[in-house]
Amino acid sequence: MPFIEGTFTAAWQESAVVVATGPSKSYLVDVSAGPSVTMAAMLQYAGSTSWFRHEINLLGDTATIPSLNTGDSIKIVCEYLPASATAKYGLNVVADAAGVGGGSASTMGTTLALAGFQKITDGTSVAAVKPASSAAVADDPAVVVAISPSSRLQSDGAVVPGTVATASGLAGMQYNTALPAMANLQQVALQADSQGRLIVNPRARHVIGPAGLSALNTDLITGTVNGWFDAENARSIGIQLIGSAGITGGGAILEQTSDPILAPAGVVLPFFEPATLSPPSNNGIGIAANSMRLVAANLTARYIRARLSAAMVGGTAQAVLLLSPQVGPAYGNGISFGTNSIGNVGVVGSAQPSANLVVAEIASSALTVTTTSASIAPTWAATHIVQLAVTAVSGTTPTLDCVVQDSINGSWVDLYTFPRVTGPTTIQSPPLAMRGTALRYVQTVGGTAPSFTRAISRVPSVAAVPASPPTAGAMTSVAAASANTLILAVNPFRKGGYVFNESTSILRLGLSNAAVSATSYTVQVAASGFYELPSTPGGCYTGEVRGFWDTAIGSARVTEMG
């Protein structure tokens, strides 16, 4: 049976008449009208000529007209409508006695949730379910739902391992024995392992750096000078440094940064060398001939590199990198040795480790030219004993002079000089107190065609070296001047200082890097007077000493103890 719908614009208008075609059919009247509108349903039963009024003066609501049988008629009448007003109505089949729809349509939003309708409409367009072979298109009515295999909303099920699903929007996860090879703008389902677990990072990455690298500041991972490698989501790394034959010097340092543009210099990446059980270190890594050194580190930044901090001499180097999404063991934060915990920031325990730790600084290899090692930054020891082991020597009158140097800010000073080596020997230094923040080894060879097979190792210790008295003083003279004059420069290793004023004028001294004048100074030293620099339990004053004479005559005789 067809439905009727329409609009009233004046009172006492009537809709078309609908005649029921089946037994026990109910009808739904949908009313949309303004205030004070009165509508009624007029019913005429089969065999009768009279119309009966069924009031439906409802505003924006519906009313059900029950139980019309075959031959019964119904129409809608507008009994009252204010001037310039309109009222909409609709008449629709609800259900017959058996609960089966009578074949009518329903206005959208009215009977969508009710049984019995066959079509959905907005009054103009009629929506229909499309066949399974047809995909949704842009000009389909809005209620069309794409549920066909042609739709991007449906999974196309299993795919060939390593390929991409063409319609994977509804697929929860897919298992592939080989991960898909993606192209730009392609879609793929979430990847699962064989037990249905989501793969976040499928496996550790293995990266082989270029071979044959030797230039200073070259990154062994990317092969570019000052280059950076994007470690992405890696949380820890293992890196193997491989040295070729013929190497006589060179080394690398591990560095990291979170932004190679804003922070291109990066910072040192502390590492741990499992083979030697050495503590976490910021050192450079020496690379010897025919050697392989494996180190590991936990990452705290995204970009990393293994930069040649000392150019390779006589050979080349290569790096092989393994990146893991998991954090490694606690070597990045602290390692236990006996009852002591040694970490990147110092020693937690108060005693030295229960067993001496031997750090292999330079692996045994032939040295034929003068070489300076890479900078090494010990992180926890107070003192060091350095051993130089020479196992083979050749050449004509060969000599080897090895000096241990340390530095605070890149300016290197001698810490210990080994006795000259002319043949196979093993020499140990006395305990050396760390005065700076870095160490290096200067190895100078002499003679004709010299060759020394040597190795350098270091035993760090937390035990402090007892302070020793000065054994020598450096004497200088400074001419008197009626102006700000430098008497002694800064010297962090100064153990004492003395000034004798060999003048007939007063000398005004200032213990400061600020200018000294007749009105700004620390102490007056009379003519032929003597002054000793102050000393505290922490040591002698090590800063600048400046002077100013009332009359520029004579000089200051200065002795500095070191």
C-alpha cells in the first residue's frame, strides 16, 4: 500500500484517501506543525458511507491509528491552521497482525527503527543497498554504507607474505612471514607475530658501515665527515670497530645528539667493553692493526656516530652496528665490582674495587712513526698506574720516548715521562694523580727504520696519591712598572709562590685577575720586602698574581713551586 505525505497551508484541507488492502493493518500519522494547529484522522470503515473523526492534535509527534481492515479508508484533515502557517503530515503502514510490513516506505527519521519498511528516503532521494560488486561513490546518498569487497573499509583477508593488502581498513592485525614492502600512500594492517602479538619493532637492526675509512672526523657508521646516523627508536647499541692491517695509530669516539642541526657537536656517549669488563667510559677507542673491539652503550638521544677523533695511520677502519629496541644491561648507569658500584658519575663506594681493573688503552701492535693517541676521559678513578710493554724492537739505534699527558680544557701538559726504551722491556709508572679530565699518550720514535711492538694498559684506582712536597721551583724576574703588571699566570698545579720586591718603591700585589692600581690591590710589599702566596688545606693559591709599583724602579724576583 502506498503512503501519503504532504503540507497543509490552510484550514479544512484534506489529504488523499488511503484504502487498506490487508487485514488488521495499523497506521502511523507523523505530524509536524506550529502552535494551535488541529489535525484529525478521518476513518471510514468498509461498507459504511460515514466518516469518523480520530483527533490527532499533536505537535511534532506521532499518533497510531490501529486495526484497519481490507476496504477501510483513512484520510488526514487540517481543521485549524493560523494565518501564514504550515503543517506537514505523513501516513505510513506500521504492521499487520502478523508483524509483517505492508510494503510501504518510511520517511527518514520517523520509522527507521521500526519493522515493516523496505526503503529509506529523505522525501526526495531513495537510498538502497548496493550490490556486493559495487563500491560506494561520491554522489551516493549519504546513508549508503560501503560493505562490499570493493570498499577500502573491508579487509581482503590473507595476503601473499611480504605484499601489502589492498583493502585493510577493518583488519585488526595480519601475520606475515615477511614484512610488507611499502610504497608511498599504501595502507597495510597492523603486523602481528605468529602468536597474534602486535609487532612494535620487529627486530634489532644490523648496519654495516663503509669499509676503508681513515680521515679525521669521519663517522664510521655513515662514512661521512662529522656525519650522524639516525638510530630512530633504538634504546641500546652494540658496535664493533674493525682495524685493517698496517695501522700504527688512530681511534674513534662515540657521540650522540637529539638534533644534529641545533647541536651538531653532540656529546660523548658512555660505553662499556664487555671483553675487558671495564667500567663505563667516555674514552676514545683505540683501533689497532688487525683488531676488532666490541663495545655497547645505552642511548639517551636519537642520533649517534662513531667519529674518528684521531685519523687512522697506516690503515683503515670499519664499524658494524647492532641497534636494539630494548635497554641494555646497567652498564650505562652503574656496574657492580665486589661491594662497590662504579657508574658514570663517580664511585659510590668509598674503597677501591675489590680487584684491579686493567684497561687496555693501546693493543699490542707495531709502532714505526711518532704517534699521539686519541684523547681518553676516565670517569671514576682518582689515580692511574700506566704500563708500557715492549715485546719486540728492530731498526738501527731505535728509540721510543713515551709521555703520559693530561688536560683540563684541551691544553695538554706532561703527567709522566717513561724512561727511554731501546729494547724489549716492561715499565710501570708510579701512581699518577688525575689533575685534568682527559689522558693521552705521546709516543715518539727515533733512529733508522725503527719498529717497536708495544702495548699500553692502565690500572685505575680510587685511592688518592698522598701529596708530595715540591721538588723544584721556577724563578723569573718581572720589571717594575707604575701600571697593572702580570707577576704570575694561572697555574692549577702550583704548590707555592714567593715574591721578593727588589726595588726602592712599594709594590702593591693583587691576588685576582682584576687590574691592580694604587687604590685597588690585596697587599703592600715594602722596598726589599718578601711575600709568600697564601695556602689553605686545599692547597696553594693558583690564580693570577698582579702588581703595581709606586715608582717604576727595580724588579720583582719570583719563585713558583710546582
